[in-house]
Amino acid sequence: MLEGVKHAGDFVITGGRVVAPDRVLDDGWLAVSDGRIAAVGTGTPPGGPETEIVDVGGALVVPGFVDTHCHGGGGASFSTLDPDEILTAVRAHRRHGTTTTLASLVSDPIDLLTEQIAALRELVQEGELAGIHLEGPFISRARCGAHDPDTLREPDTGTVDKLLRAGAGAIRMVTLAPELNGGVKAVRQLAESGVTAAIGHTDGLAEQLVPAIDAGATVATHLFNGMRPLHHREPGPVGVLLDDERVTVELICDLVHLHPTVVRLAASHAGRGRTVLITDAMSATDAADGRYTLGRLEVDVHDGVATLDNGSLAGSTLTMDNAFRNLVKGAKLGVLDAVRATSGRPAELLGIADRTGSLRPGLAADVVILDDDLRPVRVLRRGEWVAEVGRATLST
């Protein structure tokens, strides 16, 4: 049985519907060697009598999920100085198929942010995290959502540089509102430093967004949420970011933040090349309802929906397997669309598509096996099975 088994050597996953980058391989197989994908094909798998075979019985085999926007899970937050708490959050999402996680920090005082960055940086260096995402503090007070307004500030070159130096290369993305004084200059500074500049929590008008994109901003942080809404005479951030081919759009696909029709419209317009599903998950993800914190703010979680005392949504309790399923079953898009949005495109965005994000020979053996209801049965990360995943057990 697979339960509790960690494969350090070679084996072949067979009998599945393997989702290759451009098509689904019925009766597919995937060979794993030394933690990497050795080969992918259909029909008779390679190997001899001694080859270990893992027959998945017709299950869907997809790449491990890549989450570029996540604040915590399993009752734990990334806004901490405790490495054990960070790992608790990472492992909670890993059980749901996220094999690559970008740790997101909400707005906090700069000195505290630098300490949090240092704690996360250690786990980036150890390979547990893919990097750090700063969601603030350079965001709009009018659209700050679940960010403490007392911690917000306009960007300046010195502060941006201080945060980047604290990351020592671990900071991969920074979300800001470009209409703030110094906003466009900060976008240019981030882009020139090799950091992805994302536009979000913004009250900017269309004419304030375009210069930021021209300066190098390439991501829309959770499109629609935390920004001036679309208007037929003033497209604002939603219209500009969705319509610009240079911008990849994040969508929180919990069907709470966004209606399924909105998800379908946005993903269809942006296409597979510009759509990324994210969780924006906070500490209550994969944990019980109750009272939690997001950064410096108190959050109530009821029936899996996280809100502030004023009723505003405060992140989500979404996992990437649910986002995948919601895109297919809720928004009625295809499996190839879901794979691109949860694995391929986010890996490209992070610059790691040569290591993970698709089922191709030479890449890390990051794999999720989904049942007929698109729920994870097993998760493979770097060639090792993650324990305590899914509801079913597969036989070897």
C-alpha cells in the first residue's frame, strides 16, 4: 500500500489520465527516477519485472500545484518569527497538493516585516518555500481590506531597498498601489531588481495604472478584490489589468470572493497564458472555524469564510485542490485550463518552469493524483509521497 511509503528510488505511475502540457494522455504513465520525472507516455510503461508499479486506477494525474499568494494554513501564519509555525502552514497546503508555495506577508511596521522576512528567508534557502511575497505596506488606505491602515505607507527608494536587502534574494513579488506618491518609481525599482511588481489594493484610475505597467508591473493581485471596481466609463484597475497582455491576473477561485461567472469571464479573456489561481489563504485554512489573526487584525471564520468585524472578507480558507475543482466544476472551464492556472503559469511567473509546474521529463516529480471528483488521493513532492493526503488508498 502507498500509505506512509516514501519512494527514494525509481518507480512508475501507471493506469492514469496523465495531463501533459498540451493534452490528456489516457492510459498514461509517468516514470520517476531520483526525485525527477524520467519519462511520460501512454500504453505499456517502461521497466522490467523488478520495476515498482503504482497503478492509480484511472485517476487524473496532474502537476503539483504552485500557489503564488498564500498567508498561512493549518492554524499557522507566515506572519511569524517561528520556523515551526511556518512549516505547519506549508505542510497544511502540501497535503492538498501544493508542492510549491510563495509565502505572503500582510502589511506590518517595516522593522517587524524585516524580521518576518528573515524568518521566511531561512526556509526559502532550505527549499521549503519558493520565495516571499510582500502584499503591502505600499497599498491604498481606501482599498486596504484586511490590512491594518496604521501600517500603510507610501513607497520610497530607501524603504523598498531595505526590504529587498532583508530578503537577500528571497523576495519574489511585491504588491503595491501605483497611484501612491513614488508608486511608479517603486515599480521600476522592483523590476530592475528582478522582483515581480504586482498591482493590487489600489484605488487608481486607468491613467494611473498604465504608467506602472509601462514601468514593469506584470501581475494583478487578486483581480477584482481590493481594487476600484470596473465601470463602463472608467475601467479602472480591473479593466486595465485584465485587458493588458503584459499582465498576469490572479483569481481567488473559492467562489466566495468571485462569482463563477466572473471567474469564467476573466479567465476566458486572459487565457491560459495570463491566468493564475491563488488561495490568498490565511491561518484558518485546513483548520476549524473560530477566531484568528491576519497580520495585526482579528478575523472571524464561520463556515470557512473569513471576515473582519466590519464584514469585509479577510483572505480565504481556500486550498489549491479546491481552486482547481472550482474552476472546472464551478466556472465550467476545462482540465487543461485548470492545470495551466494552478501549475504551469504560476511556475512561469516565478521563473521556475524549468524545475516544476508541468509533467515533463527532467522536472521535479511534483505530482497530484485526483479522484473522479477532482479531490487529491496522493501527492508526490520531489519523488516522495506526502503523508495524510486524500480520502482513498491506492495499491502498489
